[in-house]
Amino acid sequence: MMKKLLILLLFVSQVFWAQSAFEQGNKFYEKENYEAAISSYESVVSSGKQSAELYFNLGNSYYKLHKVAPAIYNYEKALLLSPNDSEIKTNLEFARKMAIDDIKVIPKVGFNKLLSDFTSKYYYDTWAWIAVSFAFLFLLFFVGYYFSQRTAFKRIYFIGMFVLLVGIFLSAASGFYEKGRNENERPAIVFAENAPLKSEPKATGQEATVLHEGTKVYILESIANWKKVELTDETTGWIEDSAIKEIKN
């Protein structure tokens, strides 16, 4: 019992400390002391606490100091936790404009594009709630069908049940697809000021191009201290592990 109480007290004290450090960071930010604000926010992150607001404020602080890579990185972290937040998306776009590299985005085509465009409209958690909502409505329609005495109403309830059943299936399938797509993606941000993209995983490999801080890449595979990455224009190459920082870590 005493051990459980100590664990509870430790947890509560950590929560209060993290909240206090977060609020202190906000005060530093309001006073335009961005370095101190970053120190306070980073201490909260180091303690294991995270939230969209925390990463958003960190991104804002780095942005004010014109630190491109950390600003973009923290906005991306915030967007993972709150994917539909328009303010985070707006600030992320402003931060991206500070990056040197202007990598084109090659749009996907065909069925995969249509599928991705549809499922990416909502986060997979949102798709799950949509499926639950459809299931609840299906239950109401079933009750209406079961207790209705009129043939016309029974027909309406039956058709409604069929439509809702399709909705449940589509939303659940979209959620699973989006979750799988989200988990398979390994985005990262280039933190090195200059990072050569090599044709093979070794320092003597042919240099395809040079990436700069703030550029977003997607990790495909790893070999030793090298990562094979893909850019949004579908260019692939190898980059040193120390030059990038994964967003989903």
C-alpha cells in the first residue's frame, strides 16, 4: 500500500512539475525570451510529457529564433498529435518557407491516389469514431425496424440499416488503412546544415544532391549509420543517420 502511495505521489508531483515548467515557458515566450522558453519546454519533453500544445509552442519559439529544422520538427510533432489543427498547419507552412530546399511534390496517380486522398481526410482515430457513430445509428434503425408496425416504415428502416452497414464497413476499413499507412511512414527532418545525399551507403559514394536543414524526408531502410531516404519528388539516396531526426520517435 505504501509503495503504491509513493508511486502515486511521484506521478502527481511530476505532473505538477511539468505543468509548472510549461507555464514558465509560456511566461518566457510572452517576454520574448525565446531561449529560456525553449529550455523550459524541452525540459518538459525530456520528462516524457508531450502534447500538441507543447510541441506547437516549442516550434513557435524556434521559429522566432529562425532555427528552421527544430521549428519544422516540432510543428510536425504537434501535427501528429493534432492532425486537424489549422493553426499548426499554417505555422508549419511559414516555417517551411524558411528552408533552402524547394523539393517538388510529385502527386500520386491511379487508384492508390484516390484511396489515399479519401482516407487521409481524417485521422484514423476520427474514422473509428465515425464507425462507432454509424453503429449507434444502425442500432436505432434496427429498433425502429423491429417495433414499427407499418410496412412503409419497415422498408425505410431496412434501407437505412443497409446504408449504415456500408458506412460502418467503409469507415472502419478507412481507419485501418490510414493507421497502417501512418505506421509504415517514417518521416524525418534534416538537421544538418548541409547533408550530402549519396548513391550508396558510404562516404565515398557518388553525391546525388545536397540537402539542407529543414527538408523533410521519408526513411525507407537502414544500414549501419546510414539511412536510405525518399524525397517528395521521389528522389532516393543515402544520408548519414546523424544528419536527420525522426519525427515519430
